[in-house]
Amino acid sequence: MQPFPADQIQLPRNMIENSMFEEEPDVVDLAKEPCLHPLEPDEVEYEPRSSRLLVRGLGEHEMDDDEEDYESSAKLLGMSFMNRSSSLRNNMSVYRQSSNGSCSLPSTRTMVVCTVILVITVALIMVIYLLPKCTFTKEGCHKRNHTIELIYPLATNGKLFPWAKVRLPSDVVPLHYDLVLQPNLTTLKFSGSVKIVVNIIHVTWKIVLHSSGLNITKATITSAGGHQEKLAEFLEYPLHDQIAVMAPEALLVGQNYTVNIAYSSKLSDTYYGFYKISYKDENLKQRWFAATQFEPVAARSAFPCFDEPAFKATFLIKIKRDEKLSTMSNMPKKATTPVTNGIVQDEFFVSLKMSTYLVAFVVADLKNISRETNESLVSVYAIPQHLNQVEYALNTSVKLLEFYQNYFLINYPLEKLDLVAIPDLQSGAMENWGLITFRESALLLDSHTSSARDKKSVTAVIAHELAHQWFGNLVTMEWWNDLWLNEGFATFMEYFAMEEIFPELHSDEDFLNLIFKAMMKDSLNSSHPVSSAVQSSEQIEEMFDALSYIKITNGTLDVKKLMKTWIVQKGFPLVTVVRKGKIISVKQEKYLYLVEPENWTSDASYLWHIPLTYITSSCNFTYCTNAYLLDQKSAIIELPEEVEWIKFNVDMNGYYIVHYGEDWKTLIDLLKKKHTALSPKDRANLINNIFNLAGLGKESLEKAFELIDYLNKESSTAPLTQALFQLSLIYNLLEKKGEQQLASRLMHRIERLLGDKIDQQSWTDDGALSQRELRSMLLAFACTHDIRNCRTTATEMFEKWVNSNGTISLPSDVMKAVFTAGAKSSDGWDFLLKMYSSSVSEAEKSKMIEALASTDDVRKLIWLMQNSLEGEVIRTQELSHIIATVSQSLPGYLLAWDFVKENWEKLTQKFHLGSYTIQNIISWSTSQFATKAHLMEVKSFFESKSEQSSQLHSVKEAIETIQFNIQWMERNLAMLQELL
């Protein structure tokens, strides 16, 4: 390491200016420019994180945000100095020892060198310790708050923009918004004005807030109690979606001021902000609909605001609209008054304090049904032709609202709760306070075409969004790094409420599958801790992934200690169990699909506090489950007696995988002799664990196949679902690798295991919900892979449906299987597309989409993806679902990837980089690759795009998944050839 050049401190300019920008900003030196506005002490520096070690310049009151960095900087300086000193001590001993053991005097050269080193060392110590308020710059050392060469970005008008951080300053906080909007569904534009009452925390001359894509025409500031608006200059910095309203005079601490901004914009073409939606009415006439989607950072594209979750305020919203339309917002409507001919204004009551991302409004022609409960009016809205599909949602919402109020012992705080079915919505739903928006398929239920799975799905989404009315809306995370507080708790309450109110839906099995899904993602090196630092909008949007929604922990132990290990560490543990008589040895390590040599040391240091649970053969059915807290790398559990078998992670209630070593044989024998000795969730857990361990090379694939040999006796959904999932992963890898013969032999193995079970399924909607769900899954799988006579039966039913011109009813639970079989022929595909265009059932259309995307006709697949992107016949909201389905088939998996590459710019413009949809598209379009050529192609493609694209978590996950697929094939292909 080179010595520290104390006399030549020259910082690279780009280190100071540009490290926190997503792209190169325009910057100037403040020292060389006239001061446009007086600046406060806390404004005198632009402080990118990577340069904090070298450049400070903080005002006295700006310590709170960056205290930790002082500590880390000191550590870095200290370590750097000690490393150099240690090196010098090792290489330049001042005294040399002679051969006879006596010490000789140092040479003159050595004395000179040591003297120089001593001087440099003393100088360095003085710099670090004796001048703590010194800031290193190009000119040398300046005391804190002394005006030096300062760096600010340029606003759009070429003037200095007075703020350089992504996060807003804390010197001004909003208290209240008066928002007036006038959307025009003919011109597809809107105009607006917002009055924001703000309170001043620190004396300032600026008010920095968010604005994105808004054409601002005027800004004024009025002091508290003042009646005269003063015109204010405003500056715009689009790179951070920020504007600065510059006060004509100093804004004083403790005072309130009103900022008034007039603006206009277009209704968005994307799924963010205030966006437009087209749909066909009962007469097949095109109509327009305007709705909002603000989470996480899109409120700023509808009105200027402090668009961070901690800046809560109250909102008074007024919307001018065509008198033939209707409007909704978070609060009940207060009054409607005429404005001009044919235009009226709806005014809503003032809201409770809430974050900007929860503000919502809808302008459309909608119908509704309502019911009052506990002094709140619950209403479900839909376009007129869908009104007959909202009754189940209303009944479910009322039950869930009553349950949550009783369970939390906190009443729902608003006078109304609206649930609105939106014809085109990217996400499943959005929990806007008092105005929850849903994709139509997530809210509407058709008694004729909705399956058992559809009913469960609608119930789950409603339960999740209603839980958010408390978790997220009433109590909100301060910043997006703690999104898990919103989504984790809402997901937990979703399943908890469903088990309490709708036990017949067996939602616990779905929760199990969600945990399996999260663990697949969390086992990658590119995973992130539940609580992660985020800054940019892309990073914020990527927090909305499976981990934030699903990774939670059960237990009633020392919550603080236990939770810290699960929240701040990424990944999860692998627990290895060794049984010798009554002694059970357990040890933990980090579970990883791919071990990177450079991360081996850090991975080895991971330690979780794991609430282990286990059951044994000695269970007497009164006290079966035992618990043990594993808070060290390894431990010993002594049983009261020897047992025949032991099973850890009871019902998969813990977030870890278990390796049983020699005891796998014992558990395999147990499943063959008496599989019901373990619960269905425990059986699913064993299947999941052993196949994952086989993928890691810690267990043989032969043993994994031996474990599932009992499946011909299995009748529960959870283990059968997990077995089919694991076997499908292997089948897909073999098929795409060109090992068609081996893939065919694997499918014969599956048929031998499950053929009788498939034959036993009736083509009806009879039976309990769990039976119906199992039937739907088995028949869809069998028809897709042409097992037994499934496709023949389904094709006959499809032809009868075609001959009736779609008028006869198909059993909803087997509809997907029937449509999939019918779409295999060209005429059947064309008829299905025609019926899709005229269907009014979202449940039916969803099954049609999947069937259309399952064809082997390459030209039809290309048309389907392209048409969905354009949103003409098939809505763009369906595109990720279509790509996912296309990418699973042999004819389609390369087409899907080519489509993503060719349309990347359009995709990221429509869905936004980092969005959940983009995450899914990246994942699905690359998940089938298992060759080094494809690995290089995927890497090269994303590296050729913007830095934001290449650094997405989802891109890193895709690359790791391909690497794992390659490793899996290299490790297991030869074994499969022997086994099958």
C-alpha cells in the first residue's frame, strides 16, 4: 500500500461529485458562481457516500443522519494506518540482531528512513486527532462551515439546484395538502393545484419537495396569518424528481407557511401515478377510466409533494369531473357543486394523517353494492357489466373487517371502505387507505366460471389489503428499507385471518408454498436481508419481492435477540442433524445454492437464533412438539429415551432446511410404511428439503427419488404439489438441455407414481374445496404433459363447448385443463381467442390466457406476447403471466427471452425498472437456461444496458439461477440416466 501523500491531497473530482447519481449530473463549483440564494450551514456540501472518508463539511446540526459514518471512517483510517505501521515494523526493524545474539546499531540510512516515517506518522496523527474539525479539500484544510469549493447540481434552467441528496432535507415538514384536480378523459390530460401547509424545523430559504413529469406554471409562498401570496422562484432537478421553491425571505423556525403550486400533465401511459385505462362497455364501445397507483414513489407524478413515507400529513381533495362520471378518494364525499356547463366538483372530507403513497382517487363510470358494519360503509365497485360478480367480495370484506377490528382491539378509523375493481392494474391490489384498488381477477368472483383456487385467491388478496389498513396505513415504516414491517405482517395476518374465518379454504397449505418460494430466492448470494438500505426508486421498487412479503418468524422467545439475526442477515440456515441413541447433535450453517470462494469466510460467520421444533416416534398425541433454541453453531439435545425416528421443523413452521444424514433412510421407510404418522405439511417439508439438498450435492438424487416412491398412497394437496413442483423443475431442465429422451423417461416415472390418482379424478366441481383444488392441479398437469387419457377427455369437452358456441358451462375446476387441450389445435386456439375477447368473466379469461400461451405454434406465441405489450386485444397487465407460461414450453422458452431482449426499452418504460413485473419477466424468461452459452448471453445483454439494469437484484438472481442450473446438470445428469 502506498504511503498517505499528506502534502498532495488531491481528490478525484468524480469521487466528490457523482458517486450517488444514477447518471452523470451537471455540476458546477459554488465558489466560482454568484450566490443565488443565502445558504444555511447544513447546505454547504454535497456528500456522496463513497467520499465521506475524504470530504466532510457538515453543519453542526446534521450529525444525526451520518453518525455511523464517522465511526466507520475512523475505523478505516485507523486500520489503514495500522496496516502500514505493521508492514513497516515487519520490514524495517530499527535494530538488527547479530549472529552472536547481540544487537548492532542501526545504519545511517535506516535512521534517516525511520525519522522520515516518524515525521509522517506524527503529521498523520495530528491531522486525524488534533484537527477534528478539519475538512480535506483541493486547497487543503478548512474549518467546518467555512465556505470552500462546493458542488451542486444544475437545475433545468442552468441555475444551481440547492440540494444534492436523493432523500429530502428535514428542515421543512408538510402538515396539510389542499389538492384540486381536473382530469379530462377526452384529451387524456389533467390540470391541478396544490396548497401545502409546511412547518419550518430549521431556518431555510428553500422548500425542496418531489415532482415528476409535471409542468409547473406558478409557485407562491404565504406566511402564517399572512394574506398576500408572494411569488417564488422554483427550480427543477428531474434526476432526483425534485423541485426547490425558493423563498423571497428567510423561513423562520416554528412558523407555518403555505406553498401554492399550479401545474398540468398528461394522464400516464404506464401503471404509475395518475394513469389512464381504456375498456369496452356493454355495447363494446371504448371508454376511459382514470385511477392512481402511487406506491412506492409515484404520488409526485400526480401532484408536487413530500413523497417519502415518514412525511405524513392530512389531505383535502377536490376533483372536477364530467357530471356523467363518478369520483372516489380516500375519504367520503362531502359535497358536489356545479363548476361550468357539464362539469361538477366533488369535495371529500379531510383525511387522517397519512403518507403520500396511500393517497388515491378514481374517475370513472362505476356501479357498486354496499353494506354497513360497525359504523363504516363497505362498498365494492366495478364497471357496470361486472356488477353481478362483486357479492362475494362484499361479504368477505365485511367478515374480515369485523375480525380485524375485534382482533386488534382498534376500530377501523374511517367512515367508509371502498374496494374498486380496476380493468387494468399492474399489481394484484393496492391498500390505499379507504380506497383499495384491485385487479379485476383479484376481486371479482363468477359463480359459473370461478374455480376453488379462484375463490381462495380472491379471499387472500382481500384479507391482505384489509390487514394493511392497520399494518402500513395506521402504522407506517419510516423508510422503504423496513418495507417488511408492512408486507410481512400483512401477509401473516392474511393467512391467520383466513384460517380463523374460512378454515374450509385450507390456506395453511398455500402459506407453506409461499415459504418454499421465498427460500428459493433467499438461498441465492444476490438475496438481501429483510431490512436493507435503499435509496433510488429502482431499489425501492425491488424491495417489493417475495422476501419482504413472506420471510417471517414464529416463536415467543427473546424477540429482540432472535429477530435481529433474521432481519439483518440475508439467507437462512441449514441445520444438520445426527442421531446416536438418545443424543441428537445439531449444527447450523448458511444455506447457499452456490458457494463463492471469496465469500466463504463471511458466509461461515453467519449465526441465527433458530427456534428448533421436533417430533419423535414416542409422541403420545397429547404433547407432541418439542422445542429447542439453537443460538450457537452447534449443540447437543438429549432425548428422554431412544426413538425410532425424529422429524425437525414441525409443519414447516421454521425458516430453515434440515439435513438428516443417515436418518433420511429412517424417514423414507416411515413414509413407505405409515406416511400418515407425519402431517401433510411435514411430508411436503421432507420432499422440499431432500430435493434441495440433492441440488446442493449434500444428498443423492437417488435418495430423493426413493423418498417420493410413497406418493402413490398420497392424497393430500401439499405434498403432491411440492413433489410435482420439484419434478417439473427437473423435467424442464432436461427438456431445454436437449435431453428429450431422459425427460420422457422422467414423465413415465411420474405417471407410474400418480397415474392411478389422475384416473380417479372426476371432471366435475364436486367435493370439498381441498379435493377440488387437487383435482384441478392434477388434471392440468396431466393434460399439459399428455398423461393417461387426460388430453382425450379434455379435447372432447372442449369440442362440445365449441359446438355450443361457448354457451354450455364447463366445470370451473377443470376449465384450465380443457382450454389447454383445446388450444393445441389451430382452430381451437382461434376460437379461444375469440371467446376471450367477448368474455365478461375475469376468472374465465385468466384460464384462457394461460391456455393460449401453451400452444406449440411459434407464430401464435409471438403474436400473443406482442399484442399484450401493445394492449390491444389482451391487456398489458397479462404480459408477465404470458411470458411465464410461454417460457415453460420447449417451443417457447427461447422466444420469450428473445422477446424480452427486443422489447426491453418498451417493457421498462411501461412497467418501470425494478418493479415486481420486471422482476418476474427477468426471472421467467431466463429460468430455463442451463448452458454456459446462455449464461454469457444473459450477462452480456444486461451489461450492455444501463448500469441500473445490470445492478438489479433480479438480474443477479437470474444469473445465479442459470449458474445453479448448470451446476445441477453437471452434478446430477449421470445419476438421472441411471435412475430413470
